[in-house]
Amino acid sequence: MTAPAEAPPAPVPPSEPAPMAVRRPPLRRALIPYWLLLPGVLLLLVFFALPLVYQASTSVQTGSLEEGFTVTWHFRTYADALGEYGPQFLRSVLYAGTATALCLLLGYPLAYLIAFKAGRWRHLLLVLVIAPFFTSFLIRTLAWKTILADSGPVVETLGAIGFLDVTGWLGMTDGNRVLATPLAVVTGLTYNFLPFMILPLYTSLERIDPRLHEAAGDLYARPAVVFRRVTFPLSMPGVVSGTLLTFIPASGDYVNAELLGSTDTKMVGNVIQSQFLRVLDYPTAAALSFLLMAIVLIIVTVYIRRAGTEDLV
């Protein structure tokens, strides 16, 4: 008799590898991003947040410089400031908005020229755009008093072509005089803040792929249609950025209105400067500053939502 054949041994299942322990980075390495953020946070805290808190507390104080100011939560200061200086707020928004619109009308063609047509002259034109920054803001504004002098060639030319008749009808000038009028203030604002409009526009236009224009031309689109359907929509980030960089500082400016305007063209920045340094009414000046900040913030928020570029901020 033969012995029965033995069954083959059952296969041994492969052993599963032991799970690897997750190595956590050391605490010092995990804190590196926060240490890198610390200087910026401290900068914002010391030079932005703390001054705002101090200014907010000043706006609700009462008293005088001789007796001292104390926090009494006098919120009526805001209503009194807005009621008394409402025309200056309206004038600031109007002048800043007009200057911003003029900067866009003047700056967009120049930025388009530098981005697409300048060629090897591009860098030279960019230097010329920022060249005014090498001169003091005050000196540049004072220069416009000579340019817009009553007996100067600029005013005489504007009067000869009938331009002053139109601006006089709009209430921007007074007869054949340009200085000490709203037109002079708007002109100074436009000149001083024009580079803030051109540079963002150029940056946005320079990023547009020229092949998009060629593709639109291959589809028999006219140049006006190419600009309206391709160029301008793609340059909207630059338009929004340039508008904000122009409107926000222009609305709080007081140098142009002080040097080129008159008592009838004072902006809210002039009132704040006077309340802080001449009248020494610190609560009213602080309340005016917060009201200006709130008005500008509301206008900017509405503008951004209307422009459909909430992702830019």
C-alpha cells in the first residue's frame, strides 16, 4: 500500500508593512511663517491700528487745550462736524472724482501707447512718467501758479479758443481767471496724481497677450471692437487699481486747494488741517477724519462691486 500524498502547505499571507510614524515638524520650524509675519503685523499695529484707536478716542472727547480733553463719549461731535462742513465733504468728493476721471482719460491712451506701441522707447517713456516724483510735491504744485497766471500764455490761449466760456458756464472758472477757481484745483490734482493712474494701467495692459489682438483681427473684428471686447475688459484690474490709487489720496488732499484755490474751493482736508493746527479743536478734527474715511470707504466699496472686481481687494 502506498501512503496518501500529503496536501501542499497553505500559502502564508504576506505580512503588512508596519505603518510609518508621521513625523511632525519641530515646533521651531512650524513657527517660522508666524515669525516672518511678525514685522508686518507690528508695523500695522504701531502705525495704523494704535493711531486709529487714539484718534477714535479723541473724537469723543470734550474740553479745551487749556483745561485738557477728557473722554466723555460725546458722539454728537460727528453730527455737528458733518452738518457744519457738509459742503467741504461734497466738494472733496466732486473734485477728487473729476480729477480721477481726467486721469483715466489722459492716462489710458498713454499707458496703451507705452505697452503696445512704444517699442524700444518704452523704458524712456516710463522714466518720464515717474520723473515728476523726483521733484517735491509742493514745488510741483507751486509751479502751476505760474502756469495758470492770469497774464500767462496758457490762460490767454484758453480764453481765445473759448474754453473759459465753457468752464465758466459750468462754474469751474470765474471770467478769464483760472487761479483760485475749481478748475485750478482739479488741474493740480490731475497733474499730481496722474502717474498713480498710468502705472497700474500700463502693468495691466502689458500683461495682455498680443496674440489675442491678432486672433480678433483674424475674425474680422474692427480695432474699436477689439478694444471694447478684448483690451478694455482685460485691463479692468489696472483701471480699478489706478482709480483707487488716484481717488483715495485726492479726496483727502489739501495742498492743491490751499495753493491753487480760494476760500470757496476749500476741501475737507483743509478743514482737518486747520482744526488740528490752527483752531486746535482736536475732537472735531478727529471726527472729520473718521467721517472722511467712512465716506471714501463707502464710495470705494460701491465702486468695486459695480465694477465686478471684488477679488482685487
